[in-house]
Amino acid sequence: MPSLLAVLEAREDRARSRAAGLRERIAELSEELSQVEAELSRLRITRETVDEVLADGPGAAASEPIGDVESAVVPLTELVPVLLAAEAAGDATVTSPAYRRVLVAFAEAPGPLRCKEVCTAVGLGTEANHVEGMRSKLKRLVERGILVEAASGLFALASRSGAR
């Protein structure tokens, strides 16, 4: 007959083994949960974006953005030095996707643009909050010498205006 201590030790070993198995399952489930939560977050953001786009109405959907960095249809050689200089200077603002889209809009435009036109070009609405936010971005680019304000509220690439 096994001793009492041997029986207790065997039960303790089984309980330890079950606890280790449960901890492993918890870790796996926690990892799976974090992946599902990340997916939910992305889907929530996508839904909010789609709702915003649809809320702008059919007129906003009809206005095609001028383009983006990845699908730009004009030679962007004049933007390369600007982006390289910003990257070398560690200017994360200018190299961010939002600012790159703005720069592509100017590169693709035949002449100077107004804030509202830039908003349309990058796919934003033309509501006051979007226009004022864009005006702020454009003023930052003017401060950095990338854009010039040709006339009040009329912006152009500095490289085209000869001011650079």
C-alpha cells in the first residue's frame, strides 16, 4: 500500500501538470484574443472612415483625388530632393503619409492650389474643419520652405516658383 505522502505527491504532480496546461492554454487564448481585438480595432476604424466618406454625400464621392504617392501618374522628381532632405533632417512631419499626399497633389497640379482644392485632391471633405486643418499643414510646409504662399491662400511648390 502506497504511503500517504506518495499519494499526496502524485496528486500534487497531477495538479501541477494541469495548472501548467491551463497556463499554456491561457497564453494561447490571450494571444488569440489580442489578435482578434486588433482586427476589431482596424474594422472599427474602417467603418468610421466609410461612414465619414458616405456622409460627405455623392458630390464628394464624384470628386476624384489627384493621387497618392504610390499611384502618382506624374514624374515626382521635384519631390525627391524635398523628401530626402526632410528624411535626412529627421522631419517626421514632412515624410508622413498625410504630408506626402499633400506634396503629390501639388506636384500633379498645373499651378498653385487653394486649401479647399488640396482637401479635394487628397480625398478630404471641404468642410471648414478639414479646410482649416489643411491650411495649418500648408502653413507648416511654407515655414519649412517647401511651399510658398504665392498670394493670400494660394499655395505652390517652392521649387516651381524659384523661391527655393
